[in-house]
Amino acid sequence: MKKGFVFILSGFIFSSCSPDLDVLEYTKANISINLVFPEKDSECTEGSPVSDTQSEVVFEWTDERSSEPYTVHLTNISNSETVLIESESTEIPIVLEKGTPYSWYVTGKYNTSSDVWTFYNEGNGIASFIPFPASALSPISGASISRTSTTVNLRWNAEDLDNDIVGYDLYFGESTDPELLISDIETSSYSGIPVTSGKTYYWKIVTRDSIGNESTSAIFSFSVG
């Protein structure tokens, strides 16, 4: 097992504290790397303690094309910091902060990539979990809907290990930094938003749980026609 070098990447993360999902859009046809561990939307409890605040977790994945060397793209969702970790094999130990939500994906040569997964690294007696950032279900980010459409129905998905999500705030508009459209939505959808042919729209979701924890999604986009 070989540890790689770690590089701090700045200026790459959405201001919404979530991974740049659009970076992976162009590689969807070439996804051959499958993430194994830490599991998606889970609490990682198998780390080895390093200190009172850190633990070491072995990241694992499989690859149909043997496209090493690999790069693990690891984002601390709490502070938006991303590190790039190089590996010559399909597993590598990484030191993480305890009680912290992360997202990760792996890239290799030949333009190969994995999906993006999120997880929590186990903390010391953590009392509550922050919701994972919402993902777009419809329209998917980058989609083009019919030019005859006059309204759009938005749907998204959000997960919380506590299962105590109580509401969502929807930001929507033609700006790449959309303004608040409606707050305290109780369901993961919102219908009948007016749109105009030939325009591009941007949206994001803030997810809130019962004790006030919040997470902000990436900024999604779609065009009309």
C-alpha cells in the first residue's frame, strides 16, 4: 500500500461548500471507476484513531480499465477545502478530521472517473449530523428542456443520517448566483416556476434539519430550448 502526495487545491470549490459536480459531466460516458469505501451517504465508523480530533480511513475503489495512477479528490464539506491525493493502487489510507462530512471521487488516466460520494467521518460522541448537500433530480444539471415549456418543475434529493430534515430553501434565477425564490419548502420539489425559451436558469437548495443544521447544494443549471 502506497501513500501519495497531498496537494491543497484552492479556487476550485463552489462557494456552496460542495464538490464541483459539473467538472465530472464531460466524463460521464467514461465512468469505469467504482467507489467501494467509505460508503455513500454513510457514517464511516471503521477509522483508526490518530488523535483526539483525527482518524485514518482506508479509501477503496475498483477500476475496470486499470487506469492507474489515480487521484482521490477529497472535499471537507464543512470548510470547502479540497485535497488531491495520488495513489498507485485502488486503495489508500487518508487522515481525516473526526465528526466531519466529506465528499470524494477518484479519477485516473484515459479520462476515467467515478461518481461523487458523500459520507461522515465518525466523531467523538457526535450528537447531530448536518444534512448532506442536495442533488438535482429533475432537470439534471446541464439539461435542456423543451423550448415550448413555459414553466418548470424542480425535484431534488437530500439525505440526512438523523432523518430529521424539516425544510428547504430554493434559490432560482438567471444569475449564476441565484437569489432566494421561496423558503421553508416541506417537500423535495417545487412546481410551476415560469421560464422563457432561449434562456439559462440556475438553482440551488439549502437543506435544514430540526435543530437548525444546514447544508447548501452545488449550483445547478438548465436551459430552455
